[in-house]
Amino acid sequence: VEDHSEKLWDYDAAEPGQSGPPTVVSITKEDISLYALAAQNPSS
């Protein structure tokens, strides 16, 4: 089982110039298609 829990910044502990690990997400044509269907305005 993968752990997809969100890792949040503790802004009180962050310092200027500090960065976190990059976020990498794979997006497929199917993902874009499903998003486009979900984002349509039904009144237009």
C-alpha cells in the first residue's frame, strides 16, 4: 500500500531560500480527458 499522505510545510520553521523535494506527477491523456469532462460548464 502506497502512502500518499500530504507533507505540509511548517511555516514557522521555514527559512528564506529553503526548498522541499520536487513533486513529480505523471499525467496521461486519459487524466486530461477525464478532467476536461469534469470541468465542463453544464450551462453552456
